[in-house]
Amino acid sequence: MTRSSCLLALLCASGCNQGIEPMKRDFADPPPASSVVMVEDHPALIPTFPCSSCHADREPDPRPRKLVEYHTPKNGFDHGTKDGWCYRCHSLENIDRLRTTLGTPVAFSDPQDLCGSCHGDKLIDWKAGLHGLNRGSWNGPKLRQSCTFCHDPHKPAFEPMVPERPPDVLGERT
Amino acid sequence: MKKDEASCAGARVEKLVELRLSKDGSRRSFLKSALAAAVTGTVASGCDHPFVKDLLQKHYKELSDEDKKELFQRIEQRTHAWSGVRVKVSDPQPLDGVHWGYALNLNHCNGNRRCVEACARENNLPNDPEIRYIRVVEADNGSQHLEHGTVNYDREQVPEPGKYYLPVQCHQCRNPPCVKACPTKATWQEPDGIVVVDYDWCIGCRYCQAACPYHARRFNWTVPSIEPDRINPDQGYLSNRIRPVGVIEKCTFCLHRVRRGRYPACFEACPTGARKFGNLADPSSEVRQIIASKRVWILKEDLGTDPRFFYFYA
């Protein structure tokens, strides 16, 4: 046995136990994750839904123009490019329906199909439970909320929030 | 210790005292004997007294089911006596094949501190002096220098432009420095990865607090004051039961909830959906998918603590 191998053996014998213990990654037989996912029904964003109750008698005007009043609680529009217009997302043929970028009609109760036609990455994440709010049980049925629960479709960015008070913790004041 | 054992021990000490008194002794030896006799008398005659039971209580891992039942009842009665609230103390056991993991989306966190408050409510955290398990660090965008950040930001609205928010709580490390530091084995890692504290075994030396690189442990400097209407009656022996003075406490991922299939309180309180929780051993769980598909990092990776708490951007 050479000197270096002796040294190595000595190091192993004396030092191995003092290092970081090997991590235990015993991942045998994980319980199956529940695949039961329900999407919570969302109440209508505006009280005047269905839209056809007023718009059925009106001829739709597809020409983009400046609107001063919107039907949504937060008046205004700030979503995507500025040349966006009502009929990019609302169906011209059936005012009680939405439409994807390809023109596929979408029900108001399934806004994720419309939102996902532009924000595909977010739709993939949402379907996997990585985006948005999950309720229920980590190993049981889950309740998922669709896009318009949290995002106003006309102004989807989150509004600033009022935070809870700062901590008053001993020794943590800076 | 059983009652007959205590009586037996008491009898032994009494015999020693008799022997000592029969000899010529100094004042000191007499005082020792008298003290021993007094302790013996207490032990022998008052085994049912809660004080004696507290004194003779075993480590959590050595408790039998019967011991636990009696102990939990004692805690429930004690809480009811001072607060008038009927609480239920239990110790849900780790689940087979479950290794907890937490992931937090820094793109979505806006520093609103809802998680901090929900955690305080769930875990019976006192307000005076205030104890909070989660600290939200506000730091400059593009900076990893958390020491230049602050946890005491007081703003009318969040998020502040140019800042990002990083909540820090117990990371439930796989290689926990706090557990190694404990001289009394009052803190240990459960099979599902949660690092817990036996509050009745903790001597309050705070070595673990010094050892934790995430500042995740809190010390009860005074008797924790909590208003009766804030008491959460669903209490875990190793998690959110009301702590005594002079002991360390910490986040347990809401052990009493998650081991029964529920999500932690901070998870449910988050209004932005930044928090994700699940079983690391389950490839279809949300945390596993995040680790597989997102840009994930851990805090103070260079320390080798190997946390179960992951930060990501998505």
C-alpha cells in the first residue's frame, strides 16, 4: 500500500462520519395524488348578464372607437396592445359568448379557454395547479378557480394591496 | 414514571435520610437531607399533582398512548382553566411516503403579509410580545443582498415599485443545523421532514436559534399572552399548542393540518397564489412539477442545509 493510499484510508476512517450525513431520499411508494379537480363556478362579473338582454336588439358596430363607459366595475381597459377592441374577445355573432384568437366560441363560464389562447404558458401552469389559487386538500379533491376570479379581464394586472401591519418583534426592529 | 416507581424511589431517599440523620452530620448535610425529605414527600404523596406530573414527564418519543392521552387532557384542562376555551390537543402522525415540500413564486408575491397574519391565527402566536413565524423581506429588484432589505416596511400599498418580496419561514432542512445544536434532543426531524420541538423538553438555551441560518426560530421571553378569542382550538402537541415561557418555537408547515390532508394556513391565506405546497415524493404533485419545470432556487444554498422550501419565478 502506498503512502497516499494509506493517507486516504486514514482520512476516510477518521473523517467520513464527521461530514454531512447522506440525505435520505426514500421516495418509495408515494401515495397517488388526487386527480379530482373541480373548477369553481364564477358569478357573472356584471349584473346585466346575459348581454343579449340589451344587445339582441342592437346592430353590433365592429369599428374600433373610443369608449367612455364600460360595463365592468372597474371602468376602463388596460389589457394587451392598445389597439385591442371588444370583439377581439367577445363574439360578434353571439354577444353571450366569448371567442378565442382563432374564433372558437367560448362560454363565459370557461374563460381559461379564451385567456389561454394568448397566454398558453399560464394555461398549462393553471391546469397543472402551478398558477392560481388551489383550495381543498393536497391529497384529495381540489377546487380550482378560473382566471376571472383573480384577474379583471379588462384590467388583468393585480391592483396594489394594503399590507398587514409590520411586525413588532423583539430584536427585529432595524 | 409510574406511581409505584415514584413511591419506591421516595422510600429509597427516605432510607438515606434516616441513615444520614443517625450519623453525626454537618449543617449542610442536614439541610440536604431535609430538602431530600421534602422532595420525597412531594413525590411520594402527590403523584397526581399536575406539578409532579410535569416534573416527571417523559420525552415525546418515550410517551405511551396512555401517557399521551393523559398529557393531552392535562394540557386541555390547563388551557380551559385560564382561558375558558375548550381545545383539542392531538398528535397526528407522519404519513408514509410523504415528504413535504413548499414552493413560493416570487413573481406573484407582493408583500401583503396575509400569510403572516393567518399563520399567527392558526398557530396561537402571541401579540405581546409579538411572535411571528414568517418574515417578509423587502429588497431592491435585482439584489440578492437580503441584509440590505427590511422586514419592517410600513407602506400604504404594496408592491412598492422597484422592490421585491421574499417571505422567509422555517425551511424544514434535510440537514438541519438547529437539530444538531440542541443539547437535550428536544428538537428533531420527523420522517416526513418537519422539524419539531417538544416544548416540554426544551430548556430554552437558544442554541438552535443561533444555529438556524434562516432566523426561523422564536423564543418565548415571557409567558405568551393570547386573547381567548384568538385561540385556535385545533391544537397539535408538536405544533400549535400554546407554548410555555422560556421555550423555542417554530413553523411546522401547520403539521396538525397537513397530516390530515389540509393545506397550511399561510397557503390558504395567500391572495396572489404565490404559495404551492405538496408531497415531494409524488411526481404529480404541484411542488414536484415546479421543481421539474421552473427556475427554482433555495436560500443560502452554499450552507448545505438542503431545505424543503423552494423559491421560483413563473
